[in-house]
Amino acid sequence: MANILLKARLALELPPINAALERAAQGLPEPVRPVARHIFEAGGKRLRPLLTVLTARLLGYERADIYDLAVTMEMLHAATLLHDDVLDNAVSRRGKPAAHTLFEVTPTILAGDALLAEANALVAGFGDPRLSLCFSEATSRTAAGEILEIVAQRRVDTSAAEYEEIVRGKTAWLIRASCQLGALRAGATDAQAAAAAAYGENLGMAFQMVDDALDFAPESLTGKPTGGDVREGKLTPPLRLYRLGLEQEERVAFDAAFGCGLMTENDAAAIAERIRDAGHDQRTRLDADAYLATARDALDTLPDRPERELMRQMADYVRDRKK
Amino acid sequence: MANILLKARLALELPPINAALERAAQGLPEPVRPVARHIFEAGGKRLRPLLTVLTARLLGYERADIYDLAVTMEMLHAATLLHDDVLDNAVSRRGKPAAHTLFEVTPTILAGDALLAEANALVAGFGDPRLSLCFSEATSRTAAGEILEIVAQRRVDTSAAEYEEIVRGKTAWLIRASCQLGALRAGATDAQAAAAAAYGENLGMAFQMVDDALDFAPESLTGKPTGGDVREGKLTPPLRLYRLGLEQEERVAFDAAFGCGLMTENDAAAIAERIRDAGHDQRTRLDADAYLATARDALDTLPDRPERELMRQMADYVRDRKK
């Protein structure tokens, strides 16, 4: 494995990260703690906290309080997942039942609100206005991205630029902020903080694009239903390429079914196969590579320490991800 | 009118407060602006922003940027109203249709998230960690209060202490923070900031208790359906007193109907009449008076300037409020 060092480091960092998440859960009102623990345990690879820790260490920050800062982006991420699951009326999340199917809608919404509030409080507790500004920017940008995505839902005329704007908000900005928080806490120069932010933002863009490509991979490989984005009315890059390649008659039929949310599982599977045959998913991965190249360039301006190599391996991981 | 000076000042402050709210709405993602404007226009007396402005001016702060800070608590309040309306599945709010009946659930939830994020960003923009801490504490406490309230819903064994804890969270903390933000921005001493916070917290407690008493006033006086709290399963002080006065047989019937959410409008109206006859609502207003006395005491330690008198009139207004 090319990213063996990264995996080893993740194994070392996971216990303090998970301990900080549990401390954060303890800080929530008792009734919503089970909801928070459920969404924390439902997984996630803890990439966001790991990025905060790696960025801070890369810039020479050695204190243990970094873990309490690192989990704030995971908490914000969890809050958005809780609200999203309710809004999408999703039945499962990462193979586990969606929170609101276990806990009902009200505690799920309120757990999201409480997580956001607690993350905000953790950041404010560091007493550094730059951290608070970074956090509030991340919440604003993420909310804006999700709103844009919902406006674009089931629309066939979403442009590539609009798609990028959605992804920058709903996914990339949190990853950007994860790196930026670590850099700011480490006392980075403005140039270093900007480089860390650029690395995170471009890594995040690539992460989502690879995700969008993987949506069309066979369920036997990913463990997730194929073509979920077709059924949810998300015109991601592989699907936009697919639609552009359709003859007029087929396109009219696609637009009608997509626009009305009438795509079945069978429709989605058939479209996924044609997307793979045409290589639209691979094309999207190549586009993601361009973002990863920008991310790696940003790293070059940061100190030559072991964490920099791990952050390069993170870019490889995002590129090579098969599920 | 005893509070004529307060009304005159409110008339002067409303335009810049509403202008700041409109600037804040402009800062939201375009799709949710109508939801935010709806909830802003649905009213509210702008007590929270007014308190921030009055507290800052009382402590000698003269700059116009206070309005952008002052509206953050109104935005947070609006965000909680949006989420609450969805959770309660309310059909109206302050006599206007509830936002989610006009805009659907998804934009309503996301407008709440976006308002919270934007308020957070406004506060962070001031670059003062004490303001950010105050803001994050307000969001945490408010979320905690709402969660407690939902846990207590339809329970007949909610104690007076638990009720106070709910009110402190769901209502008083935002009013407390409104005053505290104004004091902190004005460069208050720790003692002054604590006095401003104590004034706000106790004013907020009284405000909610008077509200709970008014819930049992005739609809012809308040314009709101009588006994809404009975039907929503909220054991507010007048209702707790009423229940304690019931003979065993009646109490068993009350507990069953209240606990299962089976109270009708007629039940609520009949209970309200008995509550008024027994004076339980007046008793609650007397308990609110005790909080107002504490609020006035806190004011005594602050400078003797015109705003202090206005803040006393605010306490009178809360006491005398008839709807």
C-alpha cells in the first residue's frame, strides 16, 4: 500500500480523536447524546480531524488540545448529516439506519443544532478570533452549498461551474477549514495558513468528485446502491457527460424522468453501466486529479516534515479510493 | 403610559435595527432569503436587538456597528423559531402562517441553519473572542433548553426547578446574551458585564413566565388561542398549580389526557377559566415580579444614564404586558 505511513499514523491518532469526540458528546444535553454518538459511530474515516492534527503538527504545534479543535469540523459534519438525513428522508447512512429512523425527527434536528452549538463553543474556548472566523465561515459556506444543491436538485441545466460551487460549499469548505484551523492554532504565517487552506479546499473538491464517480461503480465493489445520485436528482459530472451524449429522443425521456424524480433502481443501474462503458466516471476522476495536483503544489510551500508526506499520501488515498 | 420614553426610543432605534436585519438577510444564500425575511417580518418586538443597543449606549459606546452585533441574537431567535415551527408542526406564528407551511420543510430547516451561521459570522467579524464565547454559549444554552422542554413535554411530574431550567435555556439566555454582547462591545468591566447579564437573564425569566400566564388569558384579549400550552403538553406554572389543586379523580383524568396529548380546545378553555378563577395566572405574574426585582437590582450597579431608566421601563413593560 502506497499510503501505509498514513494508515499507521491514523491508527495512532484515532484514539485521542475519538476520546475528544466522546468529551464533546458529554458536553451535549443528555437527551441528544445518543443521537450524536450514533452519528459519530456510524463512521466516517475521521479525515477531517486527522487533517487538523497533521496540519498543526506539520507547523510545529505539539500540544494535546489540538484534538478538541480537530473534532469541531467532524461535529459540524455530523450536524449537517443529521439535518440532511431528515431532509432527504434517507433510511440509511453508511450502511446503518439513518438517525431519524431510530430517534425520530425532533431529537435528530435538535441534536444537529446542539452539535453545531457545542462545536462553536469549543472553538470559541480557544479565545482566538481567527479560529472563530474560520469556524463561522465554514458553517456559512457549508449551509450555502447545501442550499445550492437543493435548488439544483432534479434540474438538468446545472452547469459545471454551478456544480463546482455546490461541491466547494457542501464538501470542500469543511476540509479546507479543517486544515486552516490546524495551521492557525500552530501560529502559521498568513502564507502558510493560505497554503494549508488551498491544500484542504482542493483535496475536498477531489474527494467529492471521486465520490461522484464512485456512485456509478457496481454495488458489489462499493457496498452502496449504484446510481443513487440519478435517483436523487443530482446532476454530477459523470451524469452530465452521459446526458450530453444522448440522442435527442433519449435525452427528452431522461430529462422528464430525472426532472420528476421518477428514476427507478433499474434505470439507475442501466445508466451507471453506460456511464462506465463510456468512461465518464474515469473522466471525472481525471478532473479530480487536477485538483489533487493543485493540492500537492500548495503543500510544497509548507515545511519539509513527515506530516507533509502523510498529507501527500492523503491525496493519493483520495485519488485511488475504490469505495 | 409609563413606558412612553421606551416607546419613543424604540421608534428611533427600529429603522437602524431593521436595516441591519436586511443587511444580514442579504448575506444569506439567495434561496433562503425569503424565508428569513418572512420570519423577520412576522414580527417580534425587536426587544433583543434593542437591549444590545441600550446596554452598549448605557456604557458609553457610540459607534453604529452596534446594530450589526445587536441583530445576531434576533437572528438566532429567528433560527430557533424556524426549527421549532417545523418540530411542532405549527400552522401559524404570531398570527401569520408558519414558515414551513409557506416554504416547505427543507428550506425552512436550511434557512435556520444559514441564519445561525450568518449570525456566527457577524459576531466573529468583530474579532473579539469574548463576543464569540458569549454567542456560542447562547446557542448551546438555547439548544439545551429546547431539548429539555421536549423531554418534559406531556409529563405531569416536571418540577418547578426543571421548568426554570427550561425557561432559562429556551428564553432567558438569549436575552441575557443580548445585554452581555452590548456590554462587552462597550468595553465593560467584568462586574458591569456580569450586571448586564444578570439584568438580561432575570428579565428573560420574567418575560417567559408572563407569557405562560398570558397563555390562559381569554383569546378576546390576547388574539391568541387560550390554553395552547395545555394542548401542547407544557406544564407551565399556572397549569402545575391548577393540577396540584385537583381532587384525585379529576387529577387522574387530567394526567391521562395531558400525558397522551388528548386535550381539546374546549378542555383547554375550561381549564383556563378555572386557572383564572383560582388566580394561578396572577400568582405566576407575581413570581415573575421577583425576577424583575432582581433585574432592577442589577441595573443599580450600572451608570446613571438615560438608558438605565429605559431598561427599567423595559422591566415594567414585561410586568404589565397584556398580550
